[in-house]
Amino acid sequence: MPMSPQDVIQNLGELPPLPQVATRVIRLSANSDTSSDDLQNLIRMDQALSAQVLRIANSAMFGRVREVTTLTQAILTLGFATTRSVVLASSVKNLYTRGPVGLQERVLWEHALVTAITGSAFAKAMGFSTMEEVFLAGLMHDIGKCVMALKFPEAYGALLRRINGEEGDPIGMELDAFGFDHTMVGEALLRSWNIAEGVEAAVRWHHDPLHAAAQHRRQVAAVALGNQMAIDLQVGVGMPDALAGATWEAMDILQLDDSSYQVHRTTALRALEQDKALLTDF
């Protein structure tokens, strides 16, 4: 009997549950009354997270003359939005780095970060009210690949190497090899975690945004554009042309012509440059 995505995620002892800090950050972000103090109190509860925020605030990117030694200073240095992104990224990273961390795991994580940063930049430029959800969806969009790599290390590792070196449809290659693909596995995992429907939709449909439920299509489209940018920048596994269909669908959903797409793409590249400490310090 063929294995289903639900079968794959059964008894996933290697994967932890989604850290509560991620869902709490999203809830805080949705509240217009949230202050820097609220975010600081959340960060202070996690010693490792506090250290991560301080390390990034002290990175060369922010050009501090004096060392940042307190969370209050760190949040002022990074800004509220960047601090939230750091907290989300820190809480999700361990999902990508379970067990021995090699080149494959590092590539998947860097791809997730670039997708999250650029996808949420598209969302911001277009006036989305769900930027944090887009950022989290970008971080999580390929989590199914991590699950498949854990469950089928030899077979899926070989498939990723093939996808990275050949033209063709990576989703089709996964379906041919396993009978399901990483988006289905990711959707099943997030559903078991009871994650927000918009994030789940982006994980399932970032290769085919028009198939997402109407209320989630814009968010899925932003993640799809972030995914394309990451591959264009050679951060990730696969060829840029393989995502062309999803990118055209995303542009259609967001009503972007070539000119407006390039304007938003430039904005997203600028955001990536501004947030490069997320890449170098994680």
C-alpha cells in the first residue's frame, strides 16, 4: 500500500513541535497595542534567544560604536520589525537542523530565510496586514523537504542532488519517486500542529498559488515570489525556470506586470541586504 504524507509524519520523533514562541510572536504582532516591552518580555524568557538577538544587534551590519549589552538596546538597534523576524527565525531554525547538520541542511535553511525575507518584503510593499505570517510561511514553506530527508535520507538526498543538477519539474520528480511531494508532507505536518491556515496554504501551494483558497492566495503568492528570488540568487536546490509557472501565477494574483514586479523585486533585494545579518549570524 502506498505511503501517504500522513504516514510520513507519524511518529516524527526527530522533529520537535513548533516552538510556542513563534505562535506567541504572531499573536503579539496581530495586536495593535503590542509594545517593545511586550516583545522584550517574551524574548527574556529564552536565554538562547536573548543571546541570538544580542549577537545580531552587535553584528557589523548595524555599525554600533559601543557594544549592545541589553535587550532594550538590542530592540532599539534592530527595530521592532527586525526583532520580530529574528525571534521567528530563531524559533524555527531547529526544525531544519535536527541531527547531523551538513551542506544539505544548511542550504535548505538559508533558502528558507531568503524566501522569508524577500517574500515578506513583497508583502510589505503591497500593503499586506499579515507580514509576520508571510515571514513564517517563508521559513516553513519547504519544511516537508526536511521531513522527507529525515525519513528517507538516502533516497531523498539523491533526489535533491538530481533536482539541483537537472532541468525539469521538482514536484513531478518527487511524485514519481514517492507518490507524494514535499508540499503535501509539509501541509500534513502543519495541520497536525494546528498552524494558521494561511501559513499552511503557503506551504501546500507555493508551487501552484492559484489552487490555494481565495482568502489565502495573496499570501501564498508573496511566498512564491520569495521562493523564486531565492532560487534566482542561487540559494536553494533547483533551477529558476522550474518555478516560472508559480511566479506567473503569483504575479497574476497580485496584479503585477513586468515593470511593477521589477520595482517590488528591487525593494525585496534591498530588504535582503538590510537583513543580511540574519543570514550571516544564524
